[in-house]
Amino acid sequence: MNAAARPPADDKATLARVTRGLRMVTVPFPHLSGLAAAVRVNTDNSVPTMGVFASGRLVVNTAFTARLSSDDLIFVLAHELLHLALRTHERARGSNPLEFNYAHDYIINDMLRHALGLQAIPAGGLDMAGARQRTAEDIVLELRRTASFASTRTQVWEGVSASVDQVLGAGRQNPSANMGDVLDAARERAMFPTDSADQAERARVIDELARRGMAMAKAMGAMRGRGSEAGTMQQQVRALRGIYQQPWQVALQRWLEGVTPGERTFMRASRRGAERTDLVLPGRQRYGMMLNILLDTSASMSDEIPFALGAIADFCEATGVDEIRVVQCDTAVTADQTLSPTELADYDVKGYGGSDLSPGMLAFKDDPRVTAAIIITDGDISFPPEPMPYAILWAIPGSSPSFAPPYGRVIAMPKGGPR
């Protein structure tokens, strides 16, 4: 390396310190070891503090890093690795990136404070007590509801106190502003154009390491895993509506029309042959209909249920579904209620135990009125091996479900819209 290509001495010291810090992160958080080893560290003072790309590139500001104590540096580095582990870049697609960035920042900082036994968030980081027990979508909605009077910070680290409206409003007007620490792929290509060819492949590797890390965390008991007993926990769930556009709605509409056709009537002309003036075909007579839903309330679904309920409620209101029968099940049926779409806004969900939907599916089997049912689940379940006497649509929250049951149809409910 020639003299002109060598990094300045302070950059070399920063890189060495960050590398040591990444190794120290793996002591309290061994499940992050794969990500800690895979990240590439660059110094760039155009980033005010620190930020991470989906490819695993970590960009640090030299002066900011120098101001951090050893313990605070470990906290901040663990925070950035958790953005990769929780796949913030992917989950933020389809929403406002800065809003989702801030929501995950609150969650991650509260997780780290709890895990490390800290009283305060280092480096002037974003702080929301109890955020680790909430979903990012729920926090986004709170930020929107309280935007005019609640306080946050102008940056993820070392920010100045400001109203939520000032911060997120500025972020919406200027998406490229250096306010968040979850940095997008376009910015990485602009900052590092010479090695952008393998950016997508590096992001794929990081995603795989993130999945392995979270699987390790589950195995170590750091996260709740799949259980075998019926749950006794209960919480009031606010359906998260209006945040995302669901591309699965068309598939769901077609499935519903296929399994629950109305009788033909000349009172409603068919759209088939609409170009003909000498022939009128009968159309489908529309009645108010009930949607039968089996909701997987196992522990692994706790983060997905608010999104799923909000998405279903939006769909029902848009398509004229009058009533929704919701049967909740973890390893036992914990609720069987008939609701209107608006009643899903604040809905009492019970269970959060194991993962066997057989009791709920058999409850529908024993009801002759049920000809079709939607089963909302993450797919990590047990269920009857024989087909049910009613049509089944398995709705999987997530963009690419690997769940492949021997009967029924599977659709994804991606949160970020079409990919």
C-alpha cells in the first residue's frame, strides 16, 4: 500500500478499537458472533455517529467513536449488530424508513439496557422504557399519534431533544438526511462505488448469519421458543392498520370468491361478456358474508398478530365482509367469537403457549356451516394430517413462507408490499 492509500493514524486507531469492541460484544451476546465476524468497518466522517448497511458494512465517525468509553462502545456496536440480527433494513420496506429506524432503535436500546443491567442508555441514545415488549409497528403508530407533543432526539446517537413532528417531518422531507443509523443500499453504492458489485451477495450472507444468530438465541433461551403447553398469558392487542399495503389481498379475494360463490341472478349482470349488447349473463348475487379465521396464538406469533389482525380488518372493510368469526388456538381453543371488522381494532388475544392448531381446526370441522377458513399462522405448528372437509387458506405473515402443508393453499402476507 502506498503512502497516499494508507488510512490516517486516527482512522487506524479507530478501526482497531472498533474491531476489539466487536469481539467484546460476543461475550454477553454470543449469538451475535457470526455477524460480529462478518461486518466490514469503514471510517467516514460524513456519517455523524455510526450506521450500518444491510451488506454488513459498518460506518463509524472517528470523533464520535473516540468520545465513547469502552463499555459505551460495546453497547453501540451491539445496537448496530442487532439491526442486522432483527433485519431492520428488510422490515422497514414499505414504511417510512426513518420512522421504522427510530422504532427499532427504541426496542434495541431497551433490550440492551435490560440484558446488560443498565440504568440509562449510553451515548445519548433513544430511550423508551418497555419498548422491548412492543412491536416496531405499534411504536410507529404511537410516534404518529403523539408527534405534535412527544419528545425524541434529532439523531440516533448524541441527538438534541426535539419533538417527534420536527424530527420525523424533517426526515420525510429529506430522506437522505443523516438522522438514522440504518443506511440504505443506494447510499452504500454512492459512498463505496468500487466494490458495489457484490453488495447484494454480501447482504444475502448477512441475512443468513442473522437468521442463524436468532436461531441460536432461541436455543440459548434468549428468546421464547415453541412450547407444548396451553398458555395462560393474556394481552389487549391493537390491530396495526393502515401502515402497509398488502399485495396478498387480490389472492385472498379470488380465493374467497372461488370457495364461497353466490347464486346466479339476472338482478346483477355478469361482467363476463360485458362487450356484448345482445346477450345478458346472470351475475353473482352478493350477500353479507362471514369470514372464518383460525388465529394461531402460540408464543412465536406474538409479534405477528397485531399486523395480521389489522390487515384482515382492512381487507374485510374494503370487500364488504360483515362478520368475522375468530377462533383463537395455541394448543387449545382459547376463544371463539363473532366480530365486526371494527371490533378487531382493540381485540383481546389469549394463549401465547404451544403450537398445535388441531383443536381449532377440528372445531371448524364439527360445524356444518363452515365451508372455508383462513388460518393465520407462522407455520411452526402441528395440525391434523388428514384434509379437513372445508377449504383452507394458510395465510403466513412474512414475504416468503417455506411452510408447505399437504392440503390447502398458502399465501404470504408481506408487510412491505410487492418486492
